[in-house]
Amino acid sequence: MALRSLEIGIVGCGIAGQAAASFLADAGHAVTVLERFEQPHPVGAGLLLQPTGLSVLRALGLEPDALAAGARIDGLLGENQWGVRVIDLAYGDLHPATFGLGIRRSVLFDLLNRRLTRSAARMVTGVEIVDVERDGARAVALDRKAGRHGPFDLLVVADGAHSALRHRVFPRARAPLYPWGCIWTTIPDTHAFGAMGLLRQRFAGTSSMMGVLPVAPDRLTMFWSLPTPVLEADQPLDLEAMRHEALALWPDAASIIERAVDAGDFARATYRHVSLPRGNEGPVLFIGDAAHGTSPQLGQGANLGLLDAHALGRCLAEAGDLSQAMDLFAARRGPPNRFYGTASHLLTPFFQSHLDLLAIPRDLALHHACRTAVGRRMMTGALAGLRQGWRSADTLDADGRYPL
């Protein structure tokens, strides 16, 4: 079996799945993408692409289009209810040319989808994969209508944090819902709120949090934190209560809050803390949020999925057999994925919980860390996606880019 010509199935047509399909098809593998929707579409809010994620888009030839469609982000500013700067980070502390990119998930999805359609990958839509079975050293994907797909030398599962396959392959996997999620909407930036080029957040204690992310030259995505039970599909959203609380929390953002509530076009988002015993079970590999879904506290979900996709292509190209490729992938992607999963999990109660007293050590610790050069650089490096673990980090190249 030559690794340069594997039969590969990919379950899921999200960010990680589409990027992986393009890389693998370009490398000469026979790729089949299995998607449950008849017409693939994005799910989720605006997101922040870090230097890591941008490097993967560069490798796919998509960076210029992404930069044109998104909004440059130069840092993160988080304030408490009194306007005290708790978090104040700038990518420029890492390198003068380094930045992040706010972008609508729908735009990123479309860029990746057009890239995928230009590759030799085959798309099969309208199939909901619910189980996997082994066929010797290969894997067969089973859909809800008793259809069989494969066998594949490698089956890549990229069906998101709410993966239907995770517990079929790993019965002891953990993926509890976080107690808090958010509602979000994207609105016109009529008052140039995004001109500062910052992801801005405002929080009161740990139970009220609002964020505003520029995602296009004239668009903002607004987030409002809510307990997960309130976000159930059958629960009506009390937007008037949100308007009142948000205006009290962040008076300077009144124009955004009023426009968002008046439009009433909010979507709901919940998150899982995903923990697998390992990344693969034989020829079945999990990537992206299906493998290491996190809370959004460090803003790494899409970036980690893109890095998984790129690393998979490299590992298959460098390995002598599939087992060695899986070991390489685990060695390269395991440490950063575990770091960001654990760090996000530990941070979450300090920003989204009913434990308001946790805001006191949070505000003191982060405010102090941001006032020291070492603290700012370490925190900005974590934001930029550079951490490889608790004691190690990657560095940027001479041009301020992340070297893949």
C-alpha cells in the first residue's frame, strides 16, 4: 500500500474536513467526503483566525481572498464592568508584522468549499454517517439508511464537537456540554466600532460577558454569554432582558446592542469539552473539534482544525506506512491540542459561570500579567496559537508568520 495513493474517506464538510480533503487530494490520494446535508453549509459565528490558521490558508492558496474578506485584528482588549482593562494584548508584541483576522464562518466555509471543488476529491452529500466497522485493516462508514461507504485505508472523522461517531469508536470518550454558551449575530458596523482593529470584550463578574469581533471591513459579530439550558431550541430568547443587561454593562456599545436586538437575528451556540483516549483507532482518525472541541475562551477551534488538516497531509507524505503516519500525527498534534483543550477548560469558569467571586483573582492576575513584558508576550503567544505545551512554544519566522 503506497501512502501516496490511499483510499481516504472524510466524514464532515466543515473547516477541518474541507481543508484535509484539499490537502490529501492534492497529494494524490483518492478522497471521498461524506456529508450529511444535501447542500453543505457553515454552522457557527464569526471567528478569529490566528497566525497559525492563516498559515494553513496560505498553504492552500486562500490567504489573499481571506484577507480581502475579513478584518485585520491587532489585539485583544477585555474590560470589566467599570471599564478597567483586564486583558490588553497586541500581536505586535510578538512581531510588528503579526496580526489575526476576524472573518465570518460562512466566508471561510465558502473559500474552503471552492478550494475543495477545484481538487480531485469526490463529494457525497445527504449521507449521515452513524457508525464505523472494520474490514480487516480498513474501515467502512455506515450511514443512517444502512448504506455502506468504503472500505477506506483511512477514515478521517471531522464531524464537529457534537460528533455522532465519537462514542461509536471510543465508548469511553468524554464530551460534556459546557454549562454556558452564547448567542451571536452579525450586524453592519455603522459607527466604525471595529476601526480599532481589536477583539473587544466586556464582562461583569463571571456571569455577564459580551464580545464584539470585526469580521469584515463593515461588519461586526456580537456575542452574548448565556447558560446552556437557556439555549435549548425550544426556549425563547429574552432579548429585551439582554438589551437591558448589555446596555448597563457596556454603554459605549449602545449602537451595536440596539441594532442587534432590534434585528433579533441571533443564533445559539453551545460547546463541548472533548477528550479522547487517543486520536485514532486503527484506520479511523479524529481531527478538529470532533477530536478536541473546546470552549471558545482562547479562540483556537478553527485554527487547531486547520493545523490538524495540514499536519495529516505532511504525516502521510513522510511516513512509511499508515501506523507510522498516525504516530507522527499524534506526536505533532497531540501536545498543542491537549494544551489548548486543558487551558480553555481551566479558564472557562473564570469567564462563564455563576461563580462571580472568581472574577476577583481573574481581574487581578490578568491585569498584572498584561502590565509586564514577559506576561504580555506569553499570553499573546498563547492567543496566537504558538503554544506546544505548558513549557514549550513555537516561534514566528522573520516576516512575523507562523512557519508550518
